Amino acid sequence: MWNLVSKNTLLIIDDDEVMVLLLKKLFEKKYIVYTACDGVEAIDHLTRGVCPDLIITDIVMENIDGYQLIKHLSTSVVYKHIPVIVLSGSKNAALPHNSLFSTMLNKPFDPLQLQNLVETSILNKYSIQSCNEN
């Protein structure tokens, strides 16, 4: 069940250091924020026990890109229900077909729209989980 007292956790993944800092600043007052520069570092966070309430990721990155990361998450019993927001500067980017919990925003994006999307996605995640528990 969702704990209203503690902060929710975000994992932000982007190879653009400025974008990571901007997103961290945008969310750190309301959320516990972990950051990674690519999918390899993100998976490392996950294997060390970080289980975020939501993931924000870029698509185009070195090593493991956003598509590969979403595919990895979708095949995991533990991580497949984590909502993913994809931020992409690529005009040709599209979500993988198996990404039921994913949403895409193009860069540049409206920070207020992103904040609302994060909040809505987390609320929806916990609404769905509580329905599945009953």
C-alpha cells in the first residue's frame, strides 16, 4: 500500500549531465531522486535494491539505451509495473509496443506538464496495484 508519509522515489536516466541536473532540481523537493547516465548504471541501481516508483529516461544513450532498458524492465516480475516516462529529443522516437506503463514527451518539454505526468503516473500505479490486491 502507498505510504503517504514517506517520499516516493524517482530514477532519472539521461546521458546529458545538464538534463539530469535540471530534472533532479525539478523533483528533489518532493521525491527521493536517483540518477544514472545510461541503462547500465540504471540497472546497477536496480540490482542494488533501488526500486523506484517511477523512471524518467532518455532514449538515445550509450551502452544500454532507453529501448533496451524498457525491454529489460518489461521482462522483470519485480520491475515491469514501474511507470516509465521517456524524454526524447529524437523526432523519430516511438515507444516500444510492450510498454503499457510508458509515456513519451519530446524535448524540449514543459516542466509543469512533466511534473503533472509524474504525479499522475505514480497515483495511477498505486491505484492499479491496490485494485489488483483486492
